[in-house]
Amino acid sequence: MAKKNITLVQLNNPRDIAKKGLRAGNNIWDALGMQRIGAVLKENDYNVNIIQQYREPDQEIFERLVKTAPDVVGLSTWTCTWPLNLELVKKIRDYNQKILIVSGGYHTSSNPGSILEGDIDYGIKGEGELSFLRLLDNLNKNKDVSSLDSLILRKGNSVKVNPGKRLKNLDELPDPLRNPDMLKITKVKVLMDPPISKQKGVVMIDYSRGCVFACKYCDSNLVWGKNVSYRSPKRVVDELKGLKKEHGTNTGYFPDLTFNLNRRKTLELCDLLAEADLGIKFYVTTRLAAPNGKPLVDQELLNRMKLAGIQKLGWGIESFSDRTKKDFKKDIPLEYIKGVFDMVHSLGLFNRCFLMLGHKDESKETIDQTIEKLKYLKPDELRLSFLTPFPGTPLWEETEKSDLLTRDLRKFTTNEPIIRSGLNCQELIKARERINMEYYNSQEYHMMVQKKLKSYPELRPAYEEFLNFLKEYEVLK
């Protein structure tokens, strides 16, 4: 098989916003994982095309794929897009049986047997850059691939999953193969400085891979394992310099699962970003404390994060219910959370609060408690989702037999109830609507915004766009 055309496809993740439910703001990201794989393949003389679905109809995506005349199609999978991937696989097979189809990503890694559900040749578990390259190179040389690391092979009615090794040096990977057309529409929504209307060349850029915490509802460990690997700070900053020069990038998102996991490494990157003074603002996802209660945030860390350009911090609080917090291993004292939020506010940065509804002990009382605690903490932005048992996670094992409300994977978006809880589906949906309505319309929220604008008037455009968004989605009266 000659080195010809490789087409990588990432189908759209259908996470719609309910008008009044307002789960999130439909951030628009570039396909970082596919771009990393594409860069490695291109560096090794393969012709690479990347197709990232945004709002295009499925048929248009298939037609674009056909125009690339692929010898190999690589699929990036999420649980909620898996049925769409299977439909695309069928279209590819009907079009040309000779095209090699390889599946990777979160759903394939966490549920390797899923490749049997469609006419898929191979799967890849975990990091795909070198695994995919080795597979293609060996097939080109007509070599046996059955023992390749991280490969998922069909064995009759079952699969064989070869163990894999994590990449030791992420700096060896080339910079992602960015798509200039996608960078014209990528955005960090909904509250961000610069505001959506002023953002340019928004990119996802990674510093680390993996997470040590293994939360029961998260499938990241099934992809990365429990080890965390890092790029060098210099490599990250050099890439950002190039993005600034080529695309005018002024906004970025670090998808690292816990940006502040390693204090020393976090400070190394922040200090180098501050020194570079690129004029880029960042959104990061952070953690308040380790499962053993060890704090992961302090004033010095936040000060240096601000100097680095970090503007928005996402905190996975998940719940205020005592039983739920213990189940999630996030039993963090409320006063500590309040202290961190207040420090973030004092620096003119944004707190985004992640909460999950639908635990088995959810009740009207826990919803009341959530609203009360939010008014006390006063985050800038909420992200309310429904607890979702992704295949392969401990939560899936707990709920698969008796508590699943549906097995339709299209619904596994975190945007609708999937498992039984103390409240039924309609009650949970109404609860999410109520939390948003009561919090964003509260005196506490608006006083927080006014106080922050008094100290940081330059944030007014960001808040104005955000409040207009809330009005558009019938959340703000």
C-alpha cells in the first residue's frame, strides 16, 4: 500500500443548548487531536486531509470525504457521536470497500469492542500519533501488525487490545496541523475577555496529557492512564508565538484536565508566558483540591496565572450535596471554595463553576441547596450538566444494569438526564432551568458583577456580551 491519502474525520459533537436550560455556550474548538495526528503523518510524507464537522449536514461531510480520494480514513470518536460514525462507516463501505478505516478517540479507547459494531478495520487505544503512524508504515511494507502497541484488532466476534506505552517526550511531536478556515470561527464562549466579538484565531493548545485523579464519571483514564506527561514550557510558548504571528491569535484554551496539578510546572509555564507578553488571554480548567483535601490553589499561584494571561478558570465543584461530594471524592470545604473564588474576583478574572445534576440522591432539597450555595460563592458563569455514565467508567459499571434511562448513545451529551435519580427527567430539566434563572437574576450575582466592573471597567464588553447571551436564551429577565 503506497503512501497516499489519509483523511481524518471528526464529526460534530451535538451538544445543543436548551433555550431556558442553558447547559453551556457551545464553545467552538479546532480539532486538536486530529491536527496532532495529521502533523505526524504529514511529517512522514503522507498526504493528509482533516475534515472537522461544524454545522455541515452529514451528507456534505461524506461528499467532502469522497473528494479527498482517501486510501485510509481515521475517525475521532466521542460516545455521543459514535452512532454518527457508524453511519459514516456504512457510507464509506458502500462507496469503496477497499478504503481502510481506523477508529480512535475517547469512545474507541474506553470501549474497544465497539469497533465490532461497524465494518471498521482497526482501532487505536490512547494516544494516536505514533500508533497510527506505525500501523500505516507496517501496512505499507506488508508487515504483520498484530503485535503493534495500542492496536485494537478484530478477532472473530471479539477484539484483541494490545497494551500501549505513553509517549515519553511530547516535545518530539510536531506542532499541530492547524486549519486556517476553522480558526476563523473558533471561539471561547460564553463569558471571556476578550469577548466573543473581539476574539481572533482561537486555539486549543495543550501543556499536559492525563489526570491522576480517576473520577468515577470521567473516561480520561481509559485514554491516557493515570500518568500525566508534559510538554516543555518553551515549546508551548514557541508554538503560541507562531500562532500569534500567523493567525493573529488573541485567545486560547488549555484542555489540560487539571492545569494546576503540578504547581512547579504550572508556574514555569506561567512565568515564561508572562515574559513573552504575547497579548493572548487563556481559559483553563483547574482543580481546587486533591481527593485527600490538599489545597491546589493559593494567592501567589493565581497572581502569576494572571500575569501569564489566564483570564478564565473552570472549577469542577460538581455538587454541594454531602453524599454526592463524598461519592465523587470532592468533599471540599465551602469556605475554602469561597476564599479561592474571592481571590479570583479580586484579580479581575472569571470563575466558571461546573456542576452535575442527577446523582442518585438528587432531591428538591439538594436543588435548593445548590441555589443557596451559588449565591454565596458568586461564580461568574455556570456550566450545569447531567451526570452521564460513559461506557467503561466506574459510573457505567454501577448504572448499566438497572439505572440507565436510555442506551441511545446520541443522548450521552451530558445535556439530558441519562440515569435514574431522586428526581425524574422532567424534574431535573426544570431544576437546571430554575438554578440558572434564580442565580443569574439574583441580587447577589448582579452585585458581584457591578463590584468587579468598578475595579476592572475594561471587563464591561465581556459582561455585556454575556448578559445579552443570557437574555437571548431567556435566562436573564
